Amino acid sequence: MQSDEIYLEALFQNLTNLPIQLKNVNLESNDFEVSSLNFMQNDSSEKWIFGQVNRLNTMESRQYLFMLKPKEEARINPALIKAITTIGKLDIVWLSGIGEKGHIQTSQLERTVCF
């Protein structure tokens, strides 16, 4: 790594028979400060970069990007950064085409540290 930043790309595909509207796509981490790169940077209303409505039609795919930086206590000790193997959990909330709410949270995502 040139810096202590990690970039995570998550690819979602709608395999249902109806469009879905993604309401929330977050990465929750205990060891990293997470910045979502999925919103307009110069807008105070937090608009998705995908448009006002974050809709995925049937069979449509979309990439979500996150930038992670180790929390302050790990940044002062490079050995701690190398010891962190868990990144966090993706938390996704959506509405189906008929208005049903869906929610899923992944188990801990892991990374391999290359020396």
C-alpha cells in the first residue's frame, strides 16, 4: 500500500422480476473510518450519484464504492494496520417494486494483507 487508504467496491445485481429501489447502502466497520463515494460531494442534501431515485431494474447491476482509513489509534502504529483483517459489514435496505421492504447485512468482510 502506498497509503493507509483501502478502496472497497461492492457490485449489486437485481435478480428479481421487479425493479427495486435501494434506500440505504452502508459499510459499517469497527476498525476503519468509512467514507461512501456514492453521493454527490458538493451537495448538502446527500443525493445519490445514480440519480434522485436509486433504482435498479431487473437484471441491472451497479457498483458501490467506499474508502476506508484506519481509525486514529491504528494509524499511529503501522503494525496494528497490518493486523486488521476484517473490513466491516455491508448493510443494505431496499423497497421492492410492490413496496415491500427488504434488509440484509453481510457477515464480516475480510481482507488479505500482502507484505
